Amino acid sequence: MLVCNFENGNQGSLRHVTVDVLVLKDDKILLVKRTNKILEGGKWGLVGGFVDRDENIKEAASREILEETGWTVSNVELLKINDYPNRPHEDRQNIAFVLYCEAEEKTGSGDWESDDQQWFELESIPVKEEIAFDHYQNIQDYLVFRKTKQKPAILS
């Protein structure tokens, strides 16, 4: 939670804004194995992180992907927003903008937040128990969207 001081002198606890991104290429998805130094360590997850001040969600997504994987991307699009306060295994009550994009070029390497990164066939991702937070459901929602061309409810 963020603590904010308001103009009237009151304080309030606010929620973080994050991006969770499905990075796609040739019917595969790029997942990162989270380091044990961070929440849900040892599990596979989508690339993502906090939205910085003065950036929009597409800029945040592109920045996080480049920082965590070394990939540049294009065609960043919104899939849905996870806004429920009790997301699984999450202690900060993040509001996550879930996006998808196309991987373009590998120009660098990943940062300290992950121990590995791997491309998985979309239909052969790790089992739910091996995937962090609600990222497994985000991938399932994308697979439905891909087949039906109908996005899930934006807010979930």
C-alpha cells in the first residue's frame, strides 16, 4: 500500500498500479522465472511491474519488458484490468493492467528479478501451481480472446 498525504492533511492508503504483459512471438509466450528474492519467487510469471510516474501503461509495459528480458516489443494492447483487492498471493493490493504485445528484437539481457526466461508454446505453459499470482488465468483469458476475438470483461 502507498500512504498519501492529501491537501486537507488526512492520510490514505492507496493501491499500486502495475502492468502484467503477455509477450508473444510465433504462437509462443515468454515467461520469466521469478528470483527467490521477490514475492512468488521460483514460479513462472508474466513480465511486468509498477507503472512509474509520468509514464502511461504502454510505456510501462515496454520498459518493464526491456528491463526484465532484453526484448523490444510492438503492438501493445490492453486485454483486461485486474482490480479486485484480494488478488491471490498479493500483499500490496495492486491494480494490474493486463496487456499483450509482440516481441520484436532481443537487444539486452534480463535484470536481477528473474533467474530464467523461456518461450513456451501457448498451449503448453507450466501448470497453474507453477505460475505466480493470477498470471495463469490471464493467459487463459488471452487464449479465449484469441479464439473468439472477444476480450474478457475489462474489470475482473
